[in-house]
Amino acid sequence: MDLNYYDTLITVADDCRATESTVPVARGGKKTVAVLQYEMLEGHPYVLTQEDVLFESWFRRQDLSGASEGEVARLRAEFLSKPQACLRSSPLPKQYGWGFVFDGEGRVALCPMESEEYRALLAGARLTVLKAMRSKRA
């Protein structure tokens, strides 16, 4: 089962309070999902797929740093075999003002909501445009 998006822009949620993108910060000395996903994607555009980001953010929160390559591969297969919330539910577009842009190979990059690139992608017809999920019911 392929969980990746292709040629898609995930826009910030309708109820996102951010007026511009902000960098998430750790809380209580622990990295949040938003921090982990931001660190994976910032400075590494179009390297990882949605599956990579979802698994890695889960894996890093499990404190399994000593796992062997085989164990990581098994955990990844097991993780991806179950239904997963997609990046439309990530805190980055829901709270922090970041859009996600997916290329034709399913690789993702961050896109700040206040950027010219974001506005151009919204105005163009090249990508499928999906909104991030709302934080609260309408």
C-alpha cells in the first residue's frame, strides 16, 4: 500500500492561527512530532517521502536508537502495514504555517505559507491542492 502523495500541495489548515510559518520548539525537554518532522524536512527538500517522514517521526519518539537495520526494516514494514494519519494531520500545516509540496516521485518539501512559492503553487494548476485537516470541528 502506497501512502505517498504525488504532485500535490498540502496547504495550511483553515483554522491555523499562524499568519506566517514558525519553527516548532521542543516541550518539556522532548522533541514533539512537529519538531522531528521539521528537522527532517528543513534543509532537505525532496529527499524523503511521506512514508519516510511518518515512520521516522514515530521511530525517533520510540527511543529505539540501538535497533539493528533488520529490526528497523521489520518495524517499518509493520508500521506501514497499519492505517496511518497522513501529513495532512501533521502539526506543521495545522499549527505552524508550513505547507507540504510533493513532487512527481512522492518526495516532500516544506513551503512557508507567506512565501512567493506558496502563493504561486496555490495559483497554478500544476499540482493537486489539499488542505491540512482542521484542528477543531467546523
